[in-house]
Amino acid sequence: APLISKDVHDVVMKHKDELDAAIIHDRDFEFDYFGFKTLEKSYLLKLHGKIAERPQHMLMRVAVGIHLDDIPRVLETYNLLSNRYFTHATPTLFNAGTPNPQMSSCFLLAMKEDSIDGIYGTLKDCAVISKYAGGIGMSISNIRSSQSYIRGTNGTSNGIVPMLRVFNNTARYVDQGGGKRKGSIAAYLEPWHADVFDFLDLRKNHGDENARARDLFYALWIPDLFMERVQANGNWTLMCPNECPGLPDCHGDEFNELYEKYEREGKGRKTIKAQALWFAILDAQVETGTPYMLFKDHCNRKSNQKNLGTIKCSNLCTEIVEYTAPDEIAVCNLASISLSKLVSPSTSFTSPNGAFDFDQLYEVSKVITRNLNRVIDRNFYPVPEAKKSNMRHRPIGIGVQGLADTFQMMKLPFDSKEARQLNKDIFETIYFGACEASCEIAEKEGPYETFEGSPASKGELQFDMWGVTPSKRWDWSGLKEKIVEHGMRNSLLMAPMPTASTAQILGNNESTEPFTSNMYNRRVLAGEFTVVNKHLLRELTSMDLWTESVRTRIIADRGSIQNVPEIPKEVRDVYKTVWEIPQRAILDMAADRGAFIDQSQSLNVHMADPNTKKLTSMHFYAWKKGLKTGMYYLRTRPKADAIQFTVDQEKLKEDRRKAAAMYETKQEEKKEEADGRKPAPPQDQLEARKGTAGLDTEDDEDICLSCGA
């Protein structure tokens, strides 16, 4: 079978001289080792098992695959991709220009109906989408609970658990693209469903194997009413959607009225304390890192698709929020901007003087919007319902990578007010560029089919739904007038996704996340490597502080530099890891940018030692801040690491003693400059006392390629 589609081949042959002249092969050398090896392993096309294209050829294939013979747009896209300003999503890099160009990352579907035909029809859709490497989010809240009456057979239902085990086995069987990776499906359930307690146990490592389905991912689609009942320590009624119909199809006040009507009529299965279910949710999160938490009413209230109906679920990675129906499978095409490319680094920690190129960010946002809009038309759709949905609503998802790199290059602590402002300005700029580009396309090609009646058609954009006033940097009022007049070509534009694999290619930290460590082990096919934060390495080398003594202490402290007093405090503040940054600051930044994100954002929560009190506080803070995604994964930290480095313990203690003494002397000399807080004394870990100290390990096999942009 041919590797390249005929139409792409014809364009390449017709314009071969121009395209060849545009390719700059030297840019291949700008990839670091891990980026290059990632491309080699998964992304570059192979012929009979051998690599058949260079990275620059891949990028040109993507550009031609999207724009065909619109050569100016092809060259514009190629140059931005090869200069690493942005990247298309993994499926686009894999499949653009091929005979079956399935370039979409995410597919969202609701169960067609609560029947054998509906369930197995949905199962077939999941299998076909998985075959073509799509990640799936699936709402199952309309499936009747166990012990529910089945009219056709006069029997009773087995509930959602046996059904999900069937989906689990299908995900294992149908791998993404033949041997690449098993299919990925996230199941979304509302917490009033009578089977919710069994649902929470599905990924646990103990218990009855027949009640487990560990290859699926699980998420809760939470109405405000549940959060209010938990907060008030009120009762919560579990219901069967067959006996209490309509609950998944409404939200807000309409949901509250219907739910309370069923309660008054005594139609519920069981009444419990809302907090009993809440604690079961937290227990599952501590043990398995899931279920994901998404707030149904926030997602619906602040959606530009609210004119279509109630949105019932998100996707595999919790950043896509799109309308689904029995005859519509929502789809999203993604790309992410490399923010670190837009930085002029600061030369000072005490007076940061870096600059960020907002004009270039605006231009890149517009190019991505035009590209993703073309992907919708050029795409191969695994199932007809997906094509129908995408052609009607034309949503896209723009994300970022390297936000933490940007802060470190500009020498801004992640939780500083300057970083918080830059975060807002970046997302406002991307949203403005995307809205403007979508409006310009609509002026030529017409608005998307269901634009009329949407909030945007009335001049209401995402920040209006949050009650936020944007800055004066961009002319929002002028743009709103144009949108009301000409419409928009795309119903949704922004969706910061996890970028694990493509951030690895471009050498950035993932998405909007802080660094998890300044030094860690990476396990890849070629072996295991120690990776050091390149920005920190540059700083310590320039200060003559990259010594064996400092390295030893960073390893012993699992990649933290907070207990290395020779490193100046302003440097230590910039290089705090995610375990050293208050989660409240991370949620605040998520809410700040949320006003410019019309879908949602993939938001991991990091808690070294989670407990019920801390998790409850965190979830309620996210809910009250108005976040649509309250939590993707809960990341916890093991007390000791499996992969360890040997450290000379006597030398480590001596180095620490000397450093502490030197630091105390400096403090006495500069008391007027000190902020009065001495770093906590370093604690020797259990493993350090045994003669080794562990670093955290990242395993490339854990990276999901479905949604990575």
C-alpha cells in the first residue's frame, strides 16, 4: 500500500522544486536527543520497517497534507513547524498526507441508547475509532443501573460494570493502528447514578476481578447540586436513569428541579449522606489517581455550544467539552504553541528583564486556527456521525507547551504575580488571534452551521461568561462587532491539552504544568538516562555551582534545590518543583486563563501526601473558582523511588554541614537582606540512609499518544 495519498503525491510532484528549495535540513539538528529518538520511534513514516523520511520531510508532509496546492500556506506552515513555533497533534503528525489521514485526537460520544442495539452500536464505534488511533470520552449516565427492570425479557439489568468490562476488553483488543498502543476510553458518569460506588472501584488493585476494568479511565460529571449537598452535609439520592429519565439531558436549574422532583416522588433507589459518596470518591483518587473531576454546570453554562443542548461528557484528557447526540460524535483537532520560542530571556534574577513576543504569538495563533480549520475538511473520519458533527460545529483546540520553561527563561517564580499576569496575557492573546482568524474565515466561507443562537452570535465571548474584563492589549469591542456581523467559522477554539509526546519532541516542559523535578531518570527503549533541567544547568554552570557536591545533594533531595544554600534564594524560587508550589497558586492560574479558554484544560493536581481534608479543600476551591475541569489526574509521590542513584553518604553529610555553616555565616553578614525564613533543614531520606538516594523516573511507555498535541 502507498505511504502517501495520491492527491498529496500529485501536489508534491507538481511543485517539487519549490518545496525542495524550502526545506532546510539543518533544522533537524535543533532537536535534542530525546526529541529525535521520539520522532524516530513513533512519528517518521517507515517502509518495510526502515525510516523513510527525515524530520523536515515529515513537517513538509504535514503542511502539504493540510493545505495541498495552496503553496503559500504550505510554506508558511512548514516554516513555523520547522522553526518549532508550534506543533500539530500526534495523530496529525502521524497521518497527514497518508491515504487515510485520520488527524483528529479526540472523539466524544454518548451511549446511543440504553438497549442492546444502542450499547453494541456504541461499542462498534469505539472499536473503529480506536483502530484509527482516536482517544475516546464516553458518557454512560443514561445506562440503567443494576437490578433495573428490562421490559423485553422480563428480567433485570446487570448495570454498568459488566458492560464496562466489555468495553475494557475491546480497548485491549483493538490497539491504535495495529500494535501501536491499546485503545483508550474514558467513561463519564454523573454521581446520582445508582451504580456510582461500583464505578469508583473499577480501577482498584484489589477486590473481585469480575468487578474490575482497569484498562479504562473513569471520570465524574458533577452537577453543582452534588457539591452543594456535600458542603451542607445533606442527603444525596441515588437514582436509575431508567426510572428517573432526563437527568443527563439537562443542567443548572432545570436539572435541580427534575432531580428534586424525583426525590419528592420517592423514585430514588437509595438515600445516603452526600459526604459518604464524597469520601468514596476521595479514597478512589488516593488509591488510583482517578476518577477525573469535571463540573457539569460550569462546562455547560460557559460553553459557546450551549445553544445545541446539554453537553454530557469530556474527552480522554479532560480538555475537550463538546456537544454529543445519538447521531453526532464530537471530534476535536489539536495543536500546541511552543511558548518558550517566543521568549527573550532575562539576564537578571533580582530585576527580571526578559521579554515575551506577543505579536508573534498572535500571528502563530492565527496560522494554527486556519490550519486546524482546514484539517476539519481534509480529515478522514472513522465513523459518519463524527463527520456530521465536525462539519456542523467545526470546533478546534489550541493549547500550549513550555509555560514553565517560559517562566524560568524570564526568571519569574511560577507562583509570582508577574508569572500570573504573563499567564493571563498569553491566553488572552491566543484567544484573540484565534477568534479573529475564525471570524476572517467566516467572512469568506460563511459561519459554521449552528452559529446562530450561540453566545458568540450575540457578541458574548468566553470571558463574558466568566464575568471577566479583558485587558486593553487587544481591540475586543471591534472584534465582537465583526463576529456579530460575519460570524465565526469555528464554534470552539481553545483547549490546553496534555502535550507529553510533542513537548518531548520540542524539548519543552509539558503543557501549562510546573516542572515535577529538576533532575530525574528517563527510561526509554535505548536505556535509562539522567535528565537535568536545562535552564537550571545553564544557570548553575554560569555561577560555577555545578559541582559534584551540589549534584549529590540535588539527587539526594529527588531533584529539589531548596536545600542547597549556596544557590541564591532568588534562583531557588524560580526553580521550585511542582511539589514545592502551593496547589492553590496553580488553580488560581488555571482560573485566570480559564476566562480565555472556551473548551477546558487538562489540569493535573500534585499532592505529595494527600488526605481527605487537603483533597476536599482543593476540589471545592477549584469548583468555587469556576473551573470546568477540577482535576485530570491526582499525582502523588511515593515515599521512596524504585530507581536509585548511589551517593557517598559520608560525603553528602559533610557537604551539607559545610553548606549550612557557610549559609549561616552569609545570613549573619547580610541580615538586613534576609527575609527571616531559613530553609527547612534537609531531611535524609530512608533510602539515603541505606546508601542510595532515589530520583523520580519518567517512563516513555506511559505517554498517551491519543490526545497529545
